[in-house]
Amino acid sequence: MNAAPSGDRDGIDATLAAALKPYLESCSLLIAVSGGPDSTALMHASARFGSVQPIQVATVDHRLRAEGHTEALSVGLVAKSLGLSHHILTWDGDKPSRGIQAAARHARYNLLAECAGRIGADTILTGHTADDQAETVLMRLLAGSGPAGLAGMRRERALVPGLRLARPFLHISKADLVAYCAAHGLAPAHDPSNVDERFARARLRRLMPGLATEGLSSERLCRLAVRMARDEKALRDTASAAFSALRIAADVVALDARQLAALPDAILVRVVDLALREAGGGGAARLERLERLVFEDLQSALAAGTPMRRTLRGVLIDMKAEGILSFRTAPARRSPS
């Protein structure tokens, strides 16, 4: 983490100003503010340092806690005091009984994207911190993720065409943002789900101090994310070049299987992933299933020169005896009569 020591007000101000500068100088911003210390500091600092275009703020009321609407109204009052327009976005409808946090995250980004589209914003800012990044990397490590997952959250990514999501504070500690709020007399809300051990992230958060004493600190987890992002980009760029070189025709997703067999494993699995995506493969990209397809089924067929047919993520993968590996939308399954 590259941040000012907690309690150093001038240092924290300078760190936040530097992180926000690229966005305040050139973007039409919608700031996502839950009312917690991270997003409250993001909103306050953005208004304080000033933007070339009007800043707008949105709070998502997930309708999961009775206090949620009151907290959203409180954010609106603070936003108004800073001269910022505020929108309350509600997640209506039935809520799932399982995977509620993932569902809420998906709904939140959809609502934010819709709001950004209505107001003409081109960038959504969130208050994710280095602590959040460290927790994300640890969760993905425990889930068995590869380099792409261990790269953690990206500082910027496209949310929908013409709209990006940016996390300017991803290198700054939560402690610094809490200190910023205290220094400026801000009274952020505290979401009880952050310490609710029904959720994996909250359980890992409780374990972080103990892991840090053994050397697995937030700083090291964040450094791991940077290294994995760097390595994954190099591997993905190489795979993209190989995919283009081995593609037989532009109008179909088909590859020269004989040349495919010569690729290193790390490139081969990424080429197949790119082909699945190009063919419209949807659903969750489970690394274990992709590796099973590539390293057990495909490599065996390539080595033996035998045909193979498999389905993954709604895509039919078909290797013919003549050495062409094709990817196309799988036919719909027949319902039992």
C-alpha cells in the first residue's frame, strides 16, 4: 500500500488528491457512496478538491436492512451540504436465499450503470481500499483461483460500453480514510454486515490481523495482486496473438489443432478460453472446468489425433480428425418427453 501514515492529515490529503486528480480533471463522475468511511471520504475529498464537471452521487438501498433507507437519506444530506446532486437507487423485488452478497453486488452495479446512463456520466468511482483488495485476493486464493483471479480487483474496468468503473483508492488503507473522516468531522455509517460472520469476507476480515503476524499482511497480498496482474497481462497478450495466428477463418471460431498442440500449457488454456468467449460462451468461467477440458480431454485428443466433442459454457467444442478445432453455440437440450 502506498499511502500516508495514519493521522498525518496533510499527507492523507495529498495522497487522496493525487489519487483523484486524473478523474476530477477529465471525467463526468458518478460517485457510489454507501455512507461508510471509505465512500464518505471519497465523496468529501472529490467535492473538496473540485472537478471540471459537476459531480453526482448515488446510494444504493438494497432493501436488506431497515436502516438502509435512513442511511441513504443521510448520505443525501451530506452530498447536498457539499453542493452535489444525490440519487437513491433501490433494489426492488425478491431477494435470493443464497449468495445474497454476490446478488447484491450484481444489482448494485446494474443500478449504478443505469443511473450513470441517465445523467450522462462516463465514470463511476467507488471507495474500494487496499484492505478490500487484500481480502479479495485472499478469498480467491482460498477458492483456488489462477493468476487472473489473484490479480484481484482492477483499478479500472469497463462496466458497459462508454462507462468505466474506477477505484482510485485501491492503493490506500482503510485506516487512512477513517482518519480523513475524523479529521474533517465526518460521521460515516457502519454496515453490520461487515462483521457478520455468516459472510466469508467478514470471517476473513477477522482473521487478517493474525495472518499479518505470520507475514501474510495486506501489503503483501496487494503486492501479489500487482504481480499476478502483470503476469496475467503478458500471458493473455501472448494467448491473444496465438489465437489470431491459429484461427482458420474470420467468420467462424475454428483453430488449427495441430499447431495448437505445440503451445505451452499456460497459453493453450487461455487460447481455448478466448475461443469460448468469441463463440458466445456464457456463465461463470470456472477455471477447474476449463482446465479439465484442456488438460484431460483436449490434450489427449491432440496427442492421439482423435476426434473429440465436448460442451462447456453453452459452447460445443468439436475436433475433427482432419485437425480442426471448432467452437459454436451448443444445440438446445431436448426436454424429456
